[in-house]
Amino acid sequence: MEILFLGGMYPAELYKTIEANSKKGLQFAANNFQWSIIKGLEENLKDFSVLTAPFLSTFPFGYKRLFFKGCDFSGSSYKGKCISFINVPIIQTKKKKLIYEILEWYNHTSGKKCIIIYALINDLMSAAIEVKNIHPDLSLCQIVPDLPEFINANKIYRFLGLKKLDSKSIKNNIKFIDSFVVLTPYMVDRLSIGHKPFLVIEGIYDSSSTNIIDSTTQATDDKIVLYTGALTRKYGIIKLLDTFSLITQKDYKLWFCGGGECVEEIEERSKNDARIKYWGLLPTTEVQAMQKKANVLVNPRPSGGEYTKYSFPSKTMEYLASGTPVIMYKLEGVPQEYIEFCFVPLDDSVSELKNTIQKVCTMSTEERNNYRHKAHKFILSQKNHKVQTRKIIDFIVNI
């Protein structure tokens, strides 16, 4: 079977340019997820293709340049194309370029063909569907990492009515998709996909970027509590700050890496509490090193809220792969097999979260090392990019 992966990841050749011209944060989680899939395809297939229209904020408020210039790129078993486009939502150059490139791919391949589409992005879906209308034998497999109703849109996008129009179009496009890969089983009913085949893959961990766990690796004499990821209120960042304020010991430190609306609050509180530090946006390798240095990694995302049924926090895999003890609440979208490796507070109170942090930070070296190897092994052996992507390939081949 000929496979085309269609997404919005950032080619390495253009990453610095994209980063320099972005006025807002990049979609790191989405980018990492897509590259994990591509690496998995690369290790399982001899030949496939990749097409990307990078996920950028729009000009002029989110991106400095009106015109985005793409490039060609490649890997050991794939050829990739990043399209050029005018970065304004009301101008349809992106969709037209995608249709042209998909048709080029279709016309230069033979046998059964399938497009794996990443995310419910209207331009990607519509372009693939238009080609399917021309070539009905083309199979479309949709990966659904998020539901559109739970994805934030900028104020201009909403003001112009584009968010509502986009959601309506996505809902209609779903009717033309042949199969689905979802992060949680709850997504299936919400998407109204009927009896179409689906596969649940809660996430993919790129094990190629992971360093070997060193059992002697340990934090300094300080007890470091670390959060890495989106710094937003709905993810419990303010609650984590309030919880830490109840810990009076001077050897406890609270570190944050990432970007979001809570940065200002974090920096403000750090002025009154020198134990709190904001490290900013760091490269993945530095974040991984910091995760291994910490005493505990915390995901304070609350268990309440309907959206927790339809999401799997990517940091769950990242945290567990580090080997550092993880504290998180039991979220409906996270399978029990992950929760078994986490320390779960008994209730949602800040006092109980405080108690759990202190309990984990005072674990013995033997307990910590035992946990470190079990959690690390679970992710790298069962959830790595090769294993998880193999499931997707087998799924679409056997439909």
C-alpha cells in the first residue's frame, strides 16, 4: 500500500525560520506527535510520502510574514514536501497547493493508496476529500488528537465567524473519511462516525530522542518540583502555585518550562518566593534533562470537565519516560495502565496535592530507582513510535 502522511509539522530545515517569525508559541505537542508518527512509519515501511502545511498562527497578529515559503525534505525511506502559501485564512492558496501536491502523489504511485490525515484541520481534510472525489479508490484515515470544540481560536478568527464556519465544515468532512485513529474511545460517539472502523492510540512516544536512564542521576540537595508544557489556567497551573505556597521548607523548588497565559502570574509570584523559577521555552533535549534532574513531575490538570474524556495529555508519556516520579489526577481519557505508574492525590484539594508532593519528594533512593526503571521501561517498550505506528499501519492495511 502507498501511504501519504498529510499534516502540519515543521520541517527541520525551516524550524528556525518559523520560530523567528512566530509571534505566539508554536504547536510543540502537535509537532512532536507528528514526527513520532513519521519516525514510526520510517522504521516500519520501505517507502512512503509526507506532505505538510505547517501549523502557524496567521499574519499579521501571529506571524510576521504574509508569505510562507516551503521546501523539500526527506528521510531514509520517505520524500517530503512542505508547501508555500499566503498565511491569511480567507485566502485559499493553502488548500489549492495541497490538492495539487496530493494529485501529483496519486498520479505517480500505483496500487492501493491511503492518506493518513493528522488532526481535524479543515484545509487538510478538504484537500484530501476533493482528491478522493476524483479518485474514489483513495482511502482516507483521519487521526483525531483533539476535538474542534475544545480547541481555542484567536479573537480575530472568532470575530470573523471563521471558527463556527470551520467547525461546521469539519463536521461535514467527517462523513467522507473512511477510518479513524482516536486518542480516547469517548471520541468515537462525539464524532458521530457511525459504524466506520476506528483504532484507539492514546499517544506515541519518540524513543529515539530518549537518553539512557542513569540510576545514579539525582537532583541536587534541593527537592525540585517540575512542570513542563502549556502554562494555562485550565491545566491547573494556578492551583499548583497555590499548593506550593503551603510548602514552607526552603529546600523545595518549583520550576516551570513552557509558555502560556500564566507566565505573568508565575513571574509575579517568583518575586515574592525565590524558590519559584520560570525557565521559559527550552529545546526538547534541555527539557528532558531537566525532567530527569527533578524529584517529581506534576501534571495538575483537574479531573473535572468534560474535555478530559476526549484528551490524552502528551506529557503523560514524556513524564513517565523520564523515569522521574509523576503526580497527576485520574483523568477519564488516560487508560488505567498509565495511572498505575503515577501517584494520584486522594482528592482535588490543594492540601492533598501538597501532601502527595511531599510524600514523593521524600521517597528513598531504592524506591525512586525501582520506580524509575519500571515507568521508563513501560513507555519505551510498549508505547514507542515503532510499536504504536505499526498498529496504525496494520489497521489501515486490513480494513
